Amino acid sequence: MIDLHLHLLPDVDDGASSVEDSHAMIARAKELGFTNLIATPHLEGVLTPEYLAAIEAGANAVDPIAAQYGVEVGLGFENRLTPDIPARLERGEPITLDGSMTVLVELPFAGWPLHTEQTLFNIQAAGFRALLAHPERYATFQDDPDRALDLAERGVLMQVTTGALVGLFGRAAQRLAEELLVQDAVAVLATDAHSDGQRLTSVTAGLERARRLVGEERVRQLTVDNPRAILDDKPLPTPAEIRPEAEPTNGWRQALRRLTARAGFA
């Protein structure tokens, strides 16, 4: 699997606070089946030489660890969506995912910047793809899922956090994550891990929930095929047919359903 969004670099942002934390995250990611990790430190505005130097130092610290585990680490950013991003991209500011033509952007969890739709359109008009981080966590989308679906229809890619599918960010986020998934509005599942904590330990359960909702083939696209296409600047594969997997049912529940059906109650 490929993780396009996590905060892996030590002592850079609110992610890993030490090389030891980064080591634990890489070890856990390897155990979960990840082969590629794109470290995406937060970027609130223009990339400064000082911040870039800190990121490069962090990358130099984790590269030998990743090599020990056979994991490849790339660099990107989680960019706060600001009106100047399209112009910065056109100037060549290196804020995309691992040098690709896709930029990971985030919005405030509460409130809705008036420039949002126009800025996303301008990113696309400049020849780049916009990947919107964790849409399931934005209050505006929770209140009105159609706004997220409309952006997806306009070509804005959506990255849902895997742990959201098992309630890691609350019931409202889980409901929206599930709705976006079954509406085929999600392009990528990612961990958004900040440590070797719940965002990584919930991956297995989150992927299992995703398989129950949309099926194994679609989950593979969201965790392998689509992320690879994004990094390679290729079109995303045609979405696989959604084939929900059956929920596991305890024997006593199966027996109860048979009995109620025979009695005419089901």
C-alpha cells in the first residue's frame, strides 16, 4: 500500500517528535503492509528556506531507517488552502506530493473560506490536481455532504482518513466518510498518522470496514492503484464496481433471522 498523507518527519510539525517516533511509525507501517510513505508536513504559507532545511534534515534522519524496513519515503506537504497557491505552483514552488502534479490541500475544520471553490478551480486551471485532505472532518461537509460531492464531480480528489471509517474522529465524520465512499467520491485512503498511535493502529479495522462497504478491488484502488497513478501523474484507473462484502454474523443471529422469517416477521 501507499500512504500519501502522514506526518513522519521528526521535530518538524505536530507529527513525530523524535527520530525514535519516526522509527516506530515506519515499523508499524511496514507491519501493516505499506511500501511507500509520503511525508506531508503542514505548510501554512510560502515555503521558506528555513522550513525546507528542517524538512530535509528530517528526511535525512528517516531515510536510513526506512531502508532497513524496505520502505520508500517521499516528500510532500499538507498545504493550507490559500488563494496564492495556484500562482506559487506555477512559479515552481515545490509543494506537491513527491514532485508530482498533485497538491495536497486542507481546509479549516470549522468555517468555509470564501475563496475555496475558486482556488481549487485555479489549481486545476494551472494544470495541477488538488487532493483534499480528510473531507470527512470538515463541519461544512458534515452539515451538507452535497458540497463535497459537488467538488468531487468537478475533479477535486478526496482523501479520506482510514481511521475515520471506524469512528476515530467521531460519529459525524464516520457517517460522512462512509457516504463519500459508497458514493464513489473518494480517490485515496490514507492514515494522516502523527505518531505510532490510533491513526496507524486503526488501519486494519478501517480497511476491513471499507471492504464491507465497497469491496476488496475498490479498496485496492484507493490504497495502491490510485496513489500510484497520482505520484506518476497518470489518470486514475476506472473505478472498480462497488461490491460490498457481507457483514460477519454470529450464529445465533443467523438462527434468529431464520426463525423470524419462518414466523412471518421478516
